[in-house]
Amino acid sequence: MPAEPVAPPAVTEDDPGGRTVRRLVTVVALAAVLPALYLPGLVHDFFDLKIYMRAMDWWAAGHPLYDYVQPDRVQGALYFTYPPFSALLLRPFALLPLGVTVAAFTILTAIGVVVTTRWLVQPMIERHDLPRVFTVTVAVLLVFTVESTRETITFGQINMLLVVLILADLLFAVPQERRWAGVGVGLATALKLFPGIFIVYLLATRRWRAAVVASATAALATLLAAAVAPSDSWRFWTHELWATDRVGRTDYTGNQSLFGLLSRITAPEKPSQLPWLLLVVLVAAYGLWRAARAARAGDALAGLTLTGLVGGLVSPITWTHHLYWFIPAVVVLVDAALDADRGTAAGVRRRRWLLTLAIGTAFVIIYGVVTFQDWGVAPARTDNPAEFVTRNAYVLLSLLLLAVLPTRPAPRPRAVAP
């Protein structure tokens, strides 16, 4: 009788070749999705970066920096709104051909994404003995899919520089009590006011020296800009800082702050200041209390993540590209889920809840609120509940995470072999 055909061996979890193939397919699939996600953003054509460069040319020609304005279909009129210290750093780029500047910003942003993502996932890799190269590669590709990253790249924004400065400070320098701890947060605050919330976080966590260093760094950078451009600096700090209408329409869907949500409720009128201020106080107090508790428990990442979410909520203007802080939130959720005890029913339920929240958060921040929606130029007020949730997805998600983001136990020190 002829011999029976021999079936090929089944691929099992112990088959390294099978694992390699699955991992390769995962990486290729994620990389293949990126062009489709970035295609809608190509219409931005580095719009913000071009505003910066035109404003620098205007300034170099002898005009007041904050007089620069250009029309916009959605926002009406857009001005240069960054602090003078940012202008000092941007001005040399205006001497380069625009294509070189665009390439430099894109490459630096990509490097920032790779570096900061590795910082975020490296502790999780070590805690759970995950495959290092595969985990970092998948994490980096996922971060590139997120709307805030896409908007940062396609608009030509400087957000990843700020993220690098903040994470380097709060993940390494501050916990290790380095002498330069606070410098990164201070420089980020001088470049763009949003990171100032992290100085408040340092105070809330009683990192007095780092808070002083951060404040002094921000002050020195601001004074340096004032020495170079005294009239523009005086004008910014006494007038332009408080003129939110220079940044754009507060009811525009891209503004994912509490003030943006209230503006969309009351549009075309602006919301009353008192309800907004009360909400700001409540959200800031609760969020920073939770952040301080997380930091004292040894979870620096959860602490700074909660602080970043607070900053996005309480700022009058928080564009989608500002909201990087959902990314570390997903890392915290996944890490906490892997920590859950799978030997008990309560542990299994906790694991499922955290993974569901992590996947849901990832879906929201990848799909986004503006990439695949044309909200038009009309006032954003709506009585449709589904549209309200869609227009305010990041605000609502931030409030949810502020309440439920877990604090992970401090990592145990590794045993040292004799």
C-alpha cells in the first residue's frame, strides 16, 4: 500500500518561525495602514509651519512680530501666537529654503516619536518580559497612526520637541533627583505656555527644587527673549497672551478643551466665564490630586499623563495636535492589564476592563475628531447627541481617563546575584 501523506507540523506557540511570521505580518500590516491615515492630512500642507516662517520673514523685515496675520477659511484670521522665546528659535529656520525646513521638522518629529515611545514601553517590556524589538516597533507604528501625531507632522508643529523635554525631565531627571531636573519642563514652558501645568504638578508632588529650577529656566529663557525683542515681549505678555481670539474660533471642533465644549454648546455666542472657571478649578484640583497620588505611589508615568490630560482640559484652546497624552494613557492601561491577576475572577474582570478601555482609547485617538470629518465653517452648536459626542470625543475621553486611569505599583528592585 502507498504510504500515507505526512501532514506538515502545526505551528505552535513554541515554534519560533511561526512567531516570527506573525510578528512580521503585524508590522507590515500596521505600516501598510499609515498611508491611508495620512492621506487626508496632506491637505494641511504644513500650514502652521508656513505661518511661522512667514511671520519670521515679516519680523525680519522690521515689522512688529505680533502684527502678522493671514486669512483662513475656517478660523477667519490667524496670527503668530507663540511666546517670543519660540520666535528666537524659529527665526534661523526662516533663513533656510522652505523645503529644507519642512524636511527638518518632519525628521525631528519622527525621531522624537521613536525616542519617546521607547521610553514609554521599555519599563513595560522589562516588567512583563515582552519581545523588545517587536514591542517597540509595533508601539512606534501605532503612535504614528494616532491623530495627534498625524496632525503634528502634516501641520508642521513643534509638539514632539515639547514632549521630549517633558518626558526626559519627568521620567528620568526628576525621579532620579538630578541637579538639572526641571530644566526640560522650564524650556518647554518658555516655548509654549501649555507645559506650565507640569510646574504645578511638580509643586503638587512636593518636588520643590525641580519646581524652582523649572520656573527659573522658564523665566531666564523669557528674559533672554525680552533682551533681544523687548517691545514684542512686552506686547505679548501684557496683551496678546490674553487675546484667545488670535488663536482661532473657540467653538471649532478641533478645540478639544472644556472651553471648546462649552463654546459648542452656546455657539454662536461665547460661553459665560464663570461656569468655565468653576469647571477648570474642579477638574484641575481633582486631576492634580490624582496625579500627585500616582507620583507618590511611584508611578511617574501615570502622574504626568494625568497632568497632561488636565492641561488639555483647562486650557482655553487645545488643538487636536496638543493631545499627545492619550498615548501614555494607553501604555499605562495595557501595563496595568498585564499586571492583573489572571488566577482570580476579579483579576480577570479587571484585565478585561483595562484592555477594553485601552483598545477603545486607541480607536478614538486613531480615528480622531477632525481627520475624517468635514465640520465646515458654520458655528458648531448641535442638538444631536451622537454628533455632540463625536465633536467632543477627546474632551469626554479625557474626563473619563482622569477618573479611571489606574496607578500601577512601583516596580520591585531586581535581585542582585552574588
